[in-house]
Amino acid sequence: MDNNLPARLGVVTALLSVLGAASLLACQGLEDGSLLQDAPASSDRPALERRTGERLPAFSGSSPARRGWARVDDLLWIAEGDVEAYRQGLVHDGDRYVSVRAPLPHGTPAGRGYRLRADHIALHTNAAWERAKVVAREAEAHVQRLVSQYGEALDLRLPQGPLKLIVTDSRGELETTLAGLVHHPVGWGAFYDARSGNVYMSLEPATRGALPWQADLRHEMTHQILDLSRRSGRRGRTFGTPWFWLWEGIAIWSEGLGGDMGSQRAARFRKRHANGEWTRLAALARLDAGSFEGRHYDQTASLMDYLLDPRRPALRHATFSIVRDLLHGSVPADALARRGGVDLPTFEARWQQTVGR
């Protein structure tokens, strides 16, 4: 349960520390401490695990009615006393009512900007209010889509308390945050911080190779939900060799839930594949988080389309069973051959036949 959530929840000044004080375990949930700065003592703690009950409770935490909240826009929960003002286009910033059309004071960090609370997410952002609502709606929809897709297959249960998202309006703010958290600059559009349990994202795209922000959000929230749904002792652990590619693969495939997001990846990989610029699967399986590059993400997207194609139910079931076991423990390198009934060279040959179709 999020005990720090203020009573005037609709839009209050966030009580979180500024983004620069947040901890990071990186886009992939990296365990390799050599890639990261030391985690600050003030970092958030991930939400508590929940081992029983519904996979997707109506409200993660205590009943909003008991807190004196009301639902607006069929999305957000705000204090009942703020509802009439909200209908007039006003929100409470902790001290007074302000217009949703008025920008936040210049320089307001995302962690101290608007706070929007939906059933399963708590969004902190310095984006404009109407845009923030679009992000919150997409995030909430992705939670529900993800549990619908994977809840039974992967035995997922959302943790106690909301999933936290810190969304910056500018890319520069995200890059400044990353510079203080990782030893080497990176070009991520978003990342999941397994030490705090938060997702961080920028709405401003990178200058090269950027995907729509919806794809970044869905990708990192998939990491977040899968990681926080498992036992606390397993959180933050990468799948590692030989299964790191599948940890990324399930998040890449989830980018397309709710609408196609893979056309850019597919086009890039078809071109590389035609030029022979792709990685053999035996080598891909040996890559760890530090070696996984953008081209590997595009290739993995193609692999996941093959593995999870509904026309191959046995292979799809085998893939989900491997992911489920990885969430709970280790899996042997030859699990795909054992469960999918096909060795790696045969699988590689069959997959290649589908590339470019």
C-alpha cells in the first residue's frame, strides 16, 4: 500500500524525491553493478508482493471510498471535495486550485509535478495535464491488457499498492537523470528501476531510432509487472545467459498489445537480415545485458513473433512455460528443445523462413 499518497490525490505536488535521487536498475533490470552508480539511501522501495487473491484487483490498495476519493473521467481517483472544482477545469496543487490549462512552473521536475492516480498506477509528471491523462489512460490499459494476456500463463498477481511511473516532458531531464545513475551514457527512452520498482520515461523522443512513447511505456511496464509480481527474493534478477534475450523478448512482444508498434523494428531487421547482418541464435543466447544492442532488440522482436504466433500453439505454450519458470527460478539452456520439441539449429532454420514475409 502506498502510505505516502496525499488526501488531495487528483493533482498534488509529488512527495517523491527529485528524479536525480532515484535509483536505477536500468531498462533491462540490470544486476551488473559495474554499469550503475551506487543506489542512494533515499530510493523508493518496491510495492509489497501479493501471493493470493485476484490477479487484477479492482483497486490495488485499500478501498478508495474509505479514503474519501471519487472517480472522474472514468480513470482517475481524486478527493471528493475536489470533484466540483475538477468539473470546472481546476485541480489542487496542495495549496490552491489551479487551471489544468496552466503550465507548471518552469523547471518543475517530473517527480514534483502532477500526480495522477488510477486503479493500478500512480503517475508523476511535469507534462501538461491533458497529455498526462493520455499517458495515465494508456498505462492503466496496459496493466489490464498484460494481466489478461499473461495472468494465467505466467501466474501473475499485481503487488500491493500502485505501480509508479515517473514521466518527464523533456528528454533532457531523463538524460540528466541517467547521467547521475549509470556510469556510461545510454540512449534509452524509458527504463524500469528494479531497486525502486518504478518506471521512468520521457515523452520527448530520442534523436535516433526512437519508437513511439507508447512502445517505451508498454515495454518497461511489462518488465515492471512481471518483476513485481514475483516473490520479493527473486525481484531484480535478470534472466541472464542464456535467457536474457527472452526477458527482453516478452517485453518487446508486449509493445504491440493494444496496437501495432513493431513496424519500425520489423523493417530494420528485414533489411539487416537481407544483408546478412544478424546474430546466430547460439550467439544471441550468450549475450548478457551489457552486450545487448539495438539490433538485437529488432531481431528478438522477429523471434518472438515466431515463438508466440497463435498458429503454433505448442511452441507458444512452451515459450510461456519457460518465461514462467524463469520468473521463479533458473531454467536449463536447452529448455526450448525439451519443451518445444525442436533443437536450436532446426528452430533457427524455421524462423528464418518466416523473416520478410
